[in-house]
Amino acid sequence: MTKPILNRRQLITAAASAGVISTAFATTGKVAQAASHAATPMAGMITIHKLGAVTLHSYTAPEASALVNTHIIETANELHIIDAQFLQSFASEVRAYADSLGKPIKQLYLSHAHPDHLLGAAQFADVPFVTSDAVRADAEASTDMFEDRKAQFGDDTPLYMPEGGLGLGATSWGGVAVEIAEIKDAEAANTLTFHIPEAGLVIAQDLLYANAHAFPLGNTPNWIAALEGIRATDDLRLVGAGHGLPASPGALDDAIAYLIFQNEVITSSGDAETAVAALSEAYPGYGGAGLLNFVSYRY
Ligand SMILES: [Zn+2]
């Protein structure tokens, strides 16, 4: 009997379920939990952009949680929230901030099925949590890995999973037109983007790592094509990143250049250590350094 050959995603899933892939977040997660418990002021950073009909409130976690973002879209009468943080401590900060805005949370959306965007959804368990059927299926397939992550951090909150069925294409959030698109096989298997034309805003989530190291296990050509597609958006003013602060459209050029360089470095280096050193040297100020631990899965 021949041994089955696993594709890249199956390898990652297998590694994750074996508990191997956790190193990137395991250490930083513990540090972050401890730090956020000790801190009285908010550990994350809120940035606010008033964009006409909507206000974007972005919560960016500290470097210890790889600068992962939750974006709150405030319309006249309601809130729509995209992604829910990795650690409960940061998710509870987002929840408290959202509640302070004094408007009902209409829905929480999952952009893609990676744990740093989903596990904190437990803090929103009273809110409808939705995503596309494809992202829902990705999440379903990763349930064991999610439970492993939670166990590592001593997180005993029940896993709160999204419902599928979110429609793609045009919709309305509190009277504001929103276009939801699904990008296949880029940073994740499926990633939703949210475009609000009248605000000149695209929430790109993990298609954009802004001033931060990008997850090195994506499909680089498809990912670059997705960034080029976002760059071609009419009247684009602001891009909501998955990691790093919301950015001007020029950050898309930076992200494309980074991905090209990252792929060249990884394919031309003899081992992960050499590649990580080259990436760190070329981008010494970049956040999300913990993501470089995933480079080893390219060897
Ligand atoms: Zn992420």
C-alpha cells in the first residue's frame, strides 16, 4: 500500500492537530494573557476613521498576539463586527469597547477560519455569528485544532462557531451598501473581504499584513492577485488589515513586495533559520514576528 501524499493544507492541518504548529502562538499567547491580566488600561489599540456614512473602529491586539485586528463598522443605528481575536482577554476588551458605543451589535462575521480570528468569538456568544458556507466548512474541519489552541492557553470558554449561509455580493448594513467577496486559496483556503464603496473602505483581513510579517504558508501567486484586485478598487481610501493598523492603499504595494521577497527568500534559503534571519534583517521593524515560526513548515 502506498502512503497517501498530503497536499499543503492537509499537511498543515495534520501538523496542527498533532500540536506541532502551535509554537508560533503558544509562547506569545501565554505572555499576552499574563500581560493583559496585569494591565488596567486597554492592552490593544483602537484606531478610529470617520468615513462618511460609517465609522470604522479597529481594535489591534498587542504584538504578543501578532497585532491581530477586529474591525467594528458603525452605521447610524447598529454595529457590524468583523473577526473576534485570538485570546479571550483581548476579545473581551473589544466587546467592552463595542458595548461602549451604545448601539446594538447586529452581527459578528468571520473572515476566514484561522484561530486568531475565531477563538475570541466566545465573548460574542449572544450575537449572531455568520460567515460563508465555504469558511464555515473550513472552520468545521479545524475544530480539533481550535480546541487544541484553547487548551494550550487554559481557555475553557465554549467554542463559539459561526453559522454558514452568509450571501456573497451586494448587501446592506443599516442602509449602507456593502459588497462581500470570497477569495479562494490565498492566505487561507477561503477569505471574505468587505467593501463599502461610499466609505472608500475595504476590509481585507489577512490578505493584508500592514507593516507586519505575512503568514508564510499561503498560495503566493493567488494572494498577490487578490491584493492587486483590491488595489484596483475604485476610490479606495483605506484598507482594514488582518494584522497591523488600518492602512492607506500604498500598503497593498508593500504587501505585494513583501510576499515576493518572502517567497524568494524561502525558496532560495537552505533552511528556515536562514530564511527567518533574512526576513528579519530586511524588515527589522515589522510586527507579527511570531508568524515567522511558521516558516519552518516550508522545509
Ligand atoms: Zn490572522
